[in-house]
Amino acid sequence: MTVDTALDTTVKYTASKTILVAGDGQEIWSFVKSVLEDNGYEVRVAPTGHSALEHISKKNSVDLVIVGEELSDINGLEWIIKARQKNPHLKIVFVANIWREADFYQKLRKEFGVSLIVHRPFKPSIFTLQIDSLFGIVEESQFPKSVEVSEVDRHVAMKVRYAQILPSRARQLADAIEGVQVEPHNQKQLSEAFRLAHNLKGSSRSCGFRHIGDLSEQVERVLIGMLNGNSTKNIGSQVSEQMNAIQMQAMAAHLKYTSHPDDHYGSEDSKDDAVKTLILVVTAGRSLNHAIDENNQWLKILQVASFEEALRVAKEKPIDAALIDLGLESRESALRFAEKVREFQGNENLPLGFLSAGRHDDHLESTRAGGSLVLPKPIASNHIIKAATYLSSIRQGGRPRILIVDDDSDFTQIISSMLVSHGMLIRSLHEPSDLMHVLQEFTPDLILLDVMMPVINGFDLCRQLRSTPRWQDIPIVFLTAHSGVDARINAFDSGADDYLPKPVIEMELVARLKLRLERARMIRERTDRDLLTGLLSRRALSEQVNALLAKSSRHHFKFCMSLLDVDHFKKVNDVYGHHIGDQVLSELGQLLNRRFRVEDLRGRWGGEEFALAFPHATGDVMRASLGRVLEEFRAKTFGDSQEFHVSFSAGMATYPDDGTTFKELLQVADQRLYLAKEMGRNTIVIKG
């Protein structure tokens, strides 16, 4: 077996550097000390400004001082002036509480030689890189100087969680190494030990335990040599020192961060809701959470008992679908809520389902309101899961959906905790063989791939995706501990869009993912969307209707399609102007986009003509649904100085009754549209 050896050969050791923190006992300075120590620095804390001045008076005592703006006995600026008198060459980092005019910072740098100015709150991963840059450990870069306090809290909470499991991860690696000692030529045993060392390296570095990561990398290199047949020495003699150090440091971290977890912002026991698909269920009575298996990792029900409360939740939380009880309060209230919730920004294509007590026209009313399914009450446990799965799978837009494919469950949890705080919906996959199944169920907007995984590596998995038409254009980003040139070249050769080495900087990861997501969205909008109405372009609609035809033929279900035309549109342009005509078309496009089911197809066919397709629907049901849209459109007021109203006419055709090809269905729908105009316009014809 050959293993890619293109690993980063630069291991940074900083233990020779000593940093003095001039602090006044605030919790932030204990936090700074902890972060820097985990990155290999020796850190001393002076509780007062005068004790810090005494400390730097000693020759070669420290390499850098971090001083806050306010000390208990002296302010930070005065301290810097006195420090410069004692040591004119000392590196100083000034931590400011507030932002000031540029002249103040220029004075600090030019007159007092301050090396770095940061503002509270600051981000640990960026801060340590800034300190590294002062010592030439990394190239000096322009790092952001301020982030939200919650990011600091999140970093510490993540560190606490990882510290709790570090000893078990170190023990797993030690057991695997012992297995290799017993069977040094067992390739399966070797591969497993290599995988564990590789994962421990990436996860520990990403959580701030850099020294454990460096030691794991040394173990990993020895295992690479054995896998490639380049090393025949007993592995125990080669890595015993590193393994002892890993286990000792893992236990020390465990004791440090779990003995008094409240001192480190605590540990989150429950999985963050943001990594789950959130289904808003608006119904009274018993809780439906019993329907969700306690081991379910992707679904959460948010149940409320009133439409007023439901609207509040929908405003505050990024829900992914809604199930609405038609019997709660009144059916009119339920249908009105369905309209209102889709008017919120980002919810234009929110999938809707309805709960029904069996009233004979509930199915018709739910379809008119854009419902994709109707569930009978009382709801069976298996039905709620199936409904949630279906509704989440047909969602278009909404929260960016990120699929992380990595066999290291610790690392995927770390990345998930980073991304969910930025409004992303995350699904993790640890078995690459299940990828195609998960893709169909989750339909991600972007995929994060690791390189080293069992059975199939990330490069081959990326090539497999690029050879599949459905996933040829999805953004793929590699996130891996392999950071050598060869690994990067292999990533791009396999079809990746971007490449990030572990450990990751949260700000950089989020920025890159947002860039890829936005570019993918813009490409889709340019190629698939009509700019004026926001509906599908003629080409994109034709492709999707043909796909619907193939699916309908294969599974023997009906669908209907419609052509509709704005009545007297030429007169609108001639009398009121083309800019008002554009407003009419835009308003109709928005209305069509909001008022139907998520799975329904809506496009601009050309000029003032639109085409629609409704899967699993009959002409009678969709005529009623489209009729409701006609009433709403007809009630809208247009014009500047002179107000007027507009209507439309439509013709419908049903597959397979009126035709079995796209061309045949279009011809029938067009004939019925012509008939609707002959009948005086402002109507919908489904027969004749």
C-alpha cells in the first residue's frame, strides 16, 4: 500500500519563547494564558503593572509582553512609556477596550514601538497567529482585529468538549500501536493506526492542542514509512516517547478543562439545534417529539400551539419546513398563516405540509395554499419522520446546506460547531460508501471532503462526483491535514473547487465557503432564472418538465401543465409605459413563486407568457389553485398617477390524458389558452 507522503514538513515549535501577560486578574487573561500555552509558549502572568515592570527589568526574562488598557495600579499607556525606558527593544502587544482615532494608534506604533494592537473581544485562533507572526513563525498577514464574544465562547466550549474525549482518543491510538507491535506486517492494523494518528493530528490542532497535534504527526510519519515498506524497525522504539507524551498531555488537558468546566464557559451536552433540520409544527395537544427517535441526529421538531407564536418562531429561527394543523383555531387562520410565513425573507420556497382531521376538501385547500402533502390526524410516528424527510428534501434555497464527508467524527463535530453559528445546515457523513444515498436525501449546496478515509480516498470520491451529471457542478472543498504541494495538485486535478489545510481558521473557512456558495448561486441564477420575474428561464423550465415527463412515465403518475398570458399586456405598455409593464410581470412572477408548492415548476415562457407544471396533480385541483392566484393578482393595483388592474388567462393540459410529450402538452395548453381569450379573458380553461 502506498500512502501520499505530501505532508507539511514544517513543524513549528515555540517553547523557547516566553510571554508576560500584564493583567489584573480578569478571566480574559487566564483565557489568553491558556490559549498561548496550548500553542507552545511559556506564559507568565503579572497581576499588577508594577510587578510586570519589575519582571521586565530582569535581563532576557521575557520575549514579549501583552498589556491591557487598564491595569489595577496604572493604565496601559503609562505602563508602555515606563516599559520603554527599561527595555527599548521589547516586543509589546496592546489590548484595547474601545476603538479610537487613527492618530492614537500611530502614536502607539511610531513613538512607543508597539508591535501589535488588538481589540477586545478577539478571536483566539487569529490572535495566536498574530503572536506567531511577531516571532516569524508564520508569515505576517493582515488578521481581523475584532470578532463577536460568542466566537471566543464557542472556541473555549469546543476546547472543553474535545478535552473530555482526548484521553480516550490517545488510548485508542496507543492500543492500535500495540497491535502494530504484535503484527508489524498486518496492513489492516497499520492502516487503522495511521488513520487514528492522522485524525488525532487534525482534530487536536483545530481545537488548540497544537503540541499533541505535532506529536501525532511524528507518529503518523513513522506509520507512513511502515505502510510504504520503508521502515522495518520496531515501532515501539520509534514512537514510545511521543505516545507517552501524547497520553500525558491528553490527561493533563482533560483534568484542566473538565475539573471546573464552569470556569471555561461550560460544556454543551446537547447537540446544537442549528445542525438539525428544523420542522415547525403548528398544532395543539400532545407533543410530537415522541415521534423522533432519541438517536436521530438530523431532525428537530419545534411545536407551537398558536399561529401567533408560530409567526414569532418563524421570524426568529431558520426553519426548514412547516406542518400546519388545519383544525387549529380555524381553517382560514391556517391558510392565512401559510401565506404569511412564506412572505418572510428566505421563506419564499418554504415547504409546507398540512394536518387534517378528514374534512372532505382539506386536500384541495392545502394544495391551493402551497401544501406539498396532507397528513391525517392523529399522526403516526413513522409518518412524521417520512413527512419531515420529504419536505426537507424538496426545499429550494433557505439555509446553505453543507455535507461534511470525513471519517473523523471529532473533527466533523468541530467544523459543524463553527459553521452552524453562521446559519448553515450541516450533515456529517463518516462512511463514504453511503455518499450517494445521503446526497439524494440531503441535497447539499456544498461538500467538504477529507482526503484520508477508509475504502476510498477523497480524490477518488471527488472524481466520482464529477462524473455524475447530477453533481457535476456542486462546489467541493477539500479540508485535510495533507498540506503538501502534491496533495493540493491532486485535489484540483480531481475536480475540487478549493483546498484548506487543517487546522482551520474559522473566519477563513466561513469566508471561503460563502464565496463558493455565492458563486454557485450566481451561476444558477444566470443560467436558470429569468432576471425580471425570478422564475425559471424557458430553457431551464423545458429541461425540468422533460425530466418530470420521464419520471411520470416511469412511475405512472399524472401531472398537469399550464400556459398563462397577461391580458391586454400590449395596452399596458402602450398606455402606461414599459417600466410599468415590467412591474406587472415582476409582480406576477413573485406571486407565482410564493403561492404554489415547492415542487411545482414555474417559468417565464416569453414576453408576457408563463408556463407552469404541477406534479401529482389533476386539472380540477390546479385550476382551483391557479384561480386563487388569479383573484389575488386581479386585486393588485398598478400605475403611478393613474391606477389600473390586470388579469390573466390560462389553458391547462394533463399528462397522459392530453398528451405524452412536452410538445403535445404545450399544444393542448396553448389551444385552451386561446379558447380562454375567446371567452373574454380573465379565466382558466382545462377542457375543450
